[in-house]
Amino acid sequence: MERRVVVTGLGAITPIGNNVEEFWKGIKEGKCGIDEITKFDTTNFKVKLAAEVKGYNPEEYFDRREAKRLDLYSQYAMIASREAWKDSKLDKEKENMERVGVIIGSGIGGVNTIEEEQRKCLEKGPDRVSPMYIPMAISNMATGNVAIDIGAKGESIAMVTACASGTHCIGESFRMIKHGYQDIVIAGGTESSITPLSIAGFANIKALSRSEDKNRASMPFDKERNGFVMGEGAGILILEEYKHAKKRGAKIYAEIVGYGATSDAYHITSPAPGGEGGARAIKVAMEEASVKPEEITYINAHGTSTHLNDMCETQAIKTALGEENAKKVMISSTKGHTGHLLGAAGGVEAVVCCKAIEDSFVPATINYEVPDEECDLDIVPNEGRNKEIKYAISNSLGFGGHNSSILFKKWEE
């Protein structure tokens, strides 16, 4: 028998707030977390801006020895997971922790560690490379460290689908609970890739904005958009089987009722023409939930601020919902606030959808000035709206042609 899946805990560390309360306040206020890069000297770089986590001191969360053994992307995952677990009010002493899973994705993994240890190897010789290099750098270690930290002994998986990683992790966690394999899953995404090599690589593939105006760098759906802005952080959800949550009197933020995952099978970086693969992901999610296009209130778009993504995603929404319904749905990208968190984007944006449903508030697409006839939907420009949301979709699209959509529903018994 298929089981209902609800969200009972939220955690986030982001460029506009280091916990969910601060983050959501920043979203509602239209705060932009983009500024000059401080993590390294950008003198020789064409890209000067990123969305860094602000005021972060690892020793507020970890002892000094532990922090040195954790790449930043794992630290972020652990911080957001601890917050989500605490928010859910789950008690390890009362749970069968063998039925608690962890699925946390990252697009790149421990790239900070990779770059640092490579520098040591070249400058000081191979014997100076840290014995912790591999366990710090590999892409599964956010999941592994969270499982160890919380004591989750169920299925522990790391999914890597570039910028769709976080959404795929949440979607696959939904399926895992729906079909009875787990009762609880800690799910989401994490990333910390504001590094010289990452910025140079994305810049040279012409994916990043070279603007030096923080309010005209990440500007989703704006006609003058010219690339995304790198962000960092983590977003984590606690997903739980409904009867399990009800039995313990848990607060329920929203229900997940549909999930779609498709492949473009087209190109390593460009979306398929017309957003064909993304459209299918949205349709699959709606079909699983038996939800009609006219019932969708809000879509948190992938909305990266690149020319191709925003145009193709607009076309995908029109294809999936139909032209008439697409014009009525409120659509926004919160990447003007946070930059693009790559593998963590879907996790953070799922937190946005849950808070939007809880607060009856549709976030704005900030930094928007110049309308684009190719992106002619209601993108909620610059000012959020107080509006009840019954159904919300979160879209994520990744290099390699990975598409994922999650459908959230306002909680009802």
C-alpha cells in the first residue's frame, strides 16, 4: 500500500541567513545575498561576485579538531540537518533509527579540500597530502557525516545530478517512504564551491555573470541576464511517513504528493529545445499527484539567470501546464536572493516552497528590470505576494540533461 509523505522539519544555511528563520525573513524582505568574493583574491578573475554564507565560524558548530576533518560542504550539510532534526522534534531514543535514511546530494563535493591538497602536493610533495584528503573530498561524505552525526542507520545514499541533485534527493526520499522502505529520511542538498578552480571553470564555460553590480548579476527572467552567480550553503528537509508523524503529534509543513525525474538525452550543458525534458518532469509530478494544471498556485523555478535556462524553462512550463494555465500561475526564482547553490539549490528551494505554503506568501523574483518577451509568464517581479498556496512545484535542472520536479501540497488531514 502506498503511504503519504509529509515534511516535518526544515534546516538551512544560506547566503541570506544561517538558519531557516533568518533565511525566510531574507526571502520575504527581498534581500540579495550577492557581494564581492572574499574567499580568495579575484584580481586575475573575470568574475568578481558570488553569494557567500556570511559570518560563518565553524567553531560555533564543531570543535576545532572536528572542523579540520570536515570539508565545508559537509559542515553545511550537518548544520542544516541538525536544525531540521531539532525542528522535527524527533527523538533518537524513541525512534527505530534503522528506519531513518539520509539522502543528501552535492554537485561537486569537497572541492575546497581537493584544491588545497593539490596545492600541497605540487608545492611540498606527495607526503604532505593529508590522510584525511579522500574522506573529506568525496561526494558521499555529506550524507555519511550526517548519518553518523544523527545516528541514522537506514539507507544512506548520495545522489549527484549537478544542479538537480538536491531535488532528486528529496524526490527519491519521497519514493523511499511512499513505498515502505523507510519511515523517515533526512533529504536535501549541500554545496561549497566558491573556489578559484570552480569559479574559473564555470566562467570559462561562459555560465557565470561577469557583472560587478550585485543587483544586476543574478536577475532571472530579465532580458539583460547574462549568467548565474555562484552561491553556497545547504537546505535539508525531514520527510516522514504521515501516520508516523501523526502518532507523535508532529508539526507538518506540507505534504509531498508528486515527483518527476527525466533526462533530456540531448546535450551536456544546454537544455533540450523547448524545455522538453523539464516539461515531462513537471507532467510526471502532476500525474502522480492527480493534480490538474489549473490547481497549481506557485512554481519555484530553476531560474538560473542564464539565457537558455530561463527561456527553455518558460517554454517547459507552458508545455506542461498549457499556455492559458501557465499565464495564471505565479512563478519566481529565488536565485536573485541566494545565487545558484548548484547541488544545494533544490534543497534550499524546497525549504522556500514549504515556508511559502505555511506562510501563504509567494516569494518575488528580485533584481528584475527589463521584461523579456521570451519569458512572458507571471514571475512575481521584485515584490512578493500574500497568497494562499494549495499546490507548489519546485523545479531543478542540471548539466547532463537531468530534470526534476517536486510537487508540494498544503497540509490537509
